[in-house]
Amino acid sequence: METVVDASTSEEANGNAVEKKPTVVFVLGGPGSGKGTQCAYIVEHFGFSHFSAGDLLRAEMNSGSENGLMIRSMINEGKIVPSQVTVNLLQQAMEESGNDKFLIDGFPRNEENRAAFEADTGIEPAFVLFFDCPKEEMERRILNRNQGREDDNIETARKRFKVFLESSLPVVEYYESIGKLKKIDAARPIEEVFESVKTVFASINEKED
């Protein structure tokens, strides 16, 4: 199987190999910020493959593989799945996609995730898309969607907000400090939010042309 880096193109230019690495965009935002909806639009309009770290972990657990059983055991014991495991699943999904443009949703969740991804893949994100939404609006959305779902209650939502603030906001701040953060006002209607998203991705396409 090709690795992500192997699958990228290399060209000879004046005797020097020029490697074109995959384009990776991390997508971050609190629960209820609208990440999933906007990622679906980005896939449709810009040809990216979309991977959710959480979905990949759940799929691996449900596969019955030895790795999946290990992940399930760790989660059941209240342990944090090692960054290496999540990064390996992301790498595998990227390699199997046949694409070279990726949205990685809900990752990195913390500084350890971020460092592990860059160290193991040799890839830095083109930028980080951050859906900035007030806590009150995210709570309202969670409580209004799919009512009756076990995880859509105010206590669970507030726990998820707390984890996001403690673990993921430092990652957002890091990427902002190095000029790679694209902050989107996510409190607006879906269509207005996507207009802002389109502007960000259009500027990336122009750089590649």
C-alpha cells in the first residue's frame, strides 16, 4: 500500500525532486457549531475527502479487529486513546481515498494530537478552519436537533463544551499564533456561513493554480 507521502507527486525540476504533499485542512469548533454541515458543503463544492477522527475510531471499534478491541477496551476503562492510534487511522483513510485533499474534522483535539500528526505524517495543515460560535447558540442548536437522542441533553452538552475549551482551544490559539487559523462566524444561518467558507477555499485554489 502506498503511504500518503508516496501517493503525492514528485517532479524533476533542474535535477531537484519537488514533492507535492497532500492538502490537509483541520476543521475545529465546539459541539453544535455546524462543522459537519459545512464539511458536507466543502466536499460537494471543492472535491475534498472528509474524515472525522471520532467516526474512524467508532468504525474501527465496530470492525471487531484486534486494534478495534483495544480501542474499545481503553474507552470502556475511561482511558484516552493514544494519539498514534488516531493518526494511524487517519493515515490509512487518506491513503485509501485516492484523493490528495482532505478535511479532518474534530482533530487535533489537543496539543498531543497536533504534534503526533505532524511528526508521523510529515504534513502540516494548509490552514485550520475554526467555526466560532457562542456557547448559548451551540446549546440551543444541540437541544433543538434530533430531540430524544441520548447525547443531546444539556448536561452532556456542557461536559462536551468543557472538554473543548480545555483541550481544543489551545490548539486553535497555536494555529492562530502562526497565521494558519481561518476563523468563521458560525452563529449565522448555514448559507451565510458557507459564503464565508467559500471565500477561504477559493483563495487556496487560486494559490494552487
